Amino acid sequence: MMKYTEIELKKTKGIMEHEEKKVKPRNAGLYELPENTHISSAKKNKEMFSNQRLSGIPELDLSISARIKNISVEDAKAHLLAEQQNKKKRQ
């Protein structure tokens, strides 16, 4: 029991004798990930923070006149594009 308590005290103080350290098996390196594959948690947190900020922005309600104007502009664009494609086909 005394030996166990001495070992535990050494572990808590960070003083371990060489023979008490755990030895890794020969193939332990096969299961370790390379350093370039580790994902930085700080980068992940920044991305999550920006996504949270963007999702927190409320959508503005447009008035009916603004909606009708947008629809008419989109129709005009579609009509113009259709005319341009018809001109290309004729040539």
C-alpha cells in the first residue's frame, strides 16, 4: 500500500521514474493521426460564431409594392434574355 501511495504522489507532482512510465507498443504510431489532419477548435469556433450571427439576423418584410416591382424587374430580365437567345439562334 505504501508503494502505491508513493507512486500516486509522484504522478501528481509530475515526478515519474523512467521505469514507471508506460511503454507504447511498436505499432502505436499506426493509430495516431498526422498533425496536418487535426482540426483547430479555434477556427471551428469562429465559423460557428459567424454562422450564429448570420442566422440571428431577422429577415425584413418587404412591402407589396416592392414585391411587385421585383417581380416586374425579373420578368423584364427574363424577356430580355429570351430575346438575346432568339437573336443568337437566328444568326
